[in-house]
Amino acid sequence: MPVMAAQHRAVLDDATAGTVAIGRRRVRRLGFGAMRVSQACDAQGRSDRGLALELVLGVRDRGVQFFDTANIYGLGASEEILAAALAPYAEDVLVATKAGFRPGTLAPGQRSLPPLGRPEHIREECERSLRRLRVDCIDLYQVHVPDPAVPWTETVGTFAELQQAGKVRMVGVSNVTPEQLREAQAIIEVVSVQNRYSVGDRRSERVLEACERDGVAFLPWAPMLGVAGRPVAAVVDDIAASRGVSKQQVALAWLLQRSPVILSIPGTSQLRHADENVDAAWLRLGDEDLARLDIARPPEEPHEETVQHD
């Protein structure tokens, strides 16, 4: 019997995937990335808000405590859906959102939205997120990306001001280099870092190491990105086939075993896929599996600020 089938619909507890500290809070290390939640569709391909709510509630029923969103996801719809499904929020639920891009839709061929880290923009987007999430204070507010046109210290300083004003409880950063992380830490307590990282893309290894050293939660996005077309893909395929699980589950299990500060946030627009992602918490890779994945790891590459993620 496949490993995951035996545990299907089992509920996460603190022991299954472990917990990680985010500031003074602790949450289970498998969360939900809500970038695609507004894309939930019915069988005819029509957008269906009811299915989106069912998705969030289904994930919550599996014991997930951490929900990650951003002001640009679904042009604000992701935040609204989370609030409709979860507000008033249970004490163990932690919702994180982000700001730092110019809201809009991607043009054909455009890889990501342009960054926008000006203080007035961050303050305006904070107010919008507060309303959409139906809260007076955002649990975790993350700088979505550094804006090269705005001094990094100025952008991070605005998040610090919002925290001092009582609109933000904790602050994190995203898509940063080790140097940018250090600069942010000199301004404010950084409780989380959200960077692209996976078994097939380890360009943020130094950032992860800094998080381990400082006790900062590390939220890797795009767990399958960087796997396809690399030698590691064949190893992931082989492990998945031998265990009777999906490639996504192998990638998620690897992340959970890679470091105790990792909080994985896989996202989807379908409850079936969300269930499969949660099931990965019960998958344990053996020492031989981990060694094979490390041998096939990609070569070190320069840090790249790729920014659309879940």
C-alpha cells in the first residue's frame, strides 16, 4: 500500500512535521500558500468562490495552522478568501501577508510584477490588507521583495514603523540575499525569511544557514521549481516510484527533513492536491534517499530575485 494512502485525511499534530518558532508563536511546519486559492474553478472551468472557501477550510481541517498570502495574489482576493473562511481566527492560526510589488496583472511574457517599496505605497497596502483580512493588526507582514529604486533600509523601516503603530505584530522579509537579511535585522527583529528554495534549487543555501544560526523561520517557495531538467529530477522520480508517492510529496518531505527552521508552504487551487501536500508530512526519506538527492544537487548558482511564488 502506498505510504500516503494509509494516512489519507489524517490530521496534523505538533509531532507529525514538528513545529517552528515565528517570533513568540509556534506553528506546525507544513502550512498553506494561498497564491492560487482564488483560481479555484468548477468542472466547467469557471471561477468558484465556494470551492475556494472549501479548499481553505479543508486545509484547516487537516491541522494546518499557517496561511501565507500577499496583497497581489488574486488582486487581493486571496486575502478576502482567507478571511471569509477563517475569520474570526482561532488562536492557533497565523496568517502572513506581504507587500512590495505594484499590484496588477502580468503582461504577456512578463515574469513578475515590478517591485514598489516606497513608504507611502507600503502604508497604503497595509491598510488594504487589514480591511481584506478583517483584522486590526496583521500577524506577520513580510517585505515581498527589495525594490532597487528605493533604499532597502527605507522600505524595511516603513515595516518597522507599522509595527510600532500597532498595525503589524511581526515582520519578515522575502526574496533576499544574506546581506539584505543582515541589513533588515539591524533595523527590526526579522522573524521569517521567504525565499525560493527546493531540492532542485539551492541558491538560498546561505540564507537558510543564516536563519538556522539566528533562529529565524525559513519559508521556501516553489518546492518543485528548479527540479525539472536537472539530474536531481531522475532521483526524485525514482524515490517517488519506489515509495508509491508523488514527486511533489518527495520534494516536500525533503524540505521538512532538510532543516528544523523550514516551514513549507505548498499551494494549489484544488483540495485534492492540498490533501496530497499535507500527506507528505508522514513521508520519511531514508539516509540513502537523502544522500542520493545531495549527490544529484545542482551546482551553486548566483542568487536570483525571482518573485512570483506560493
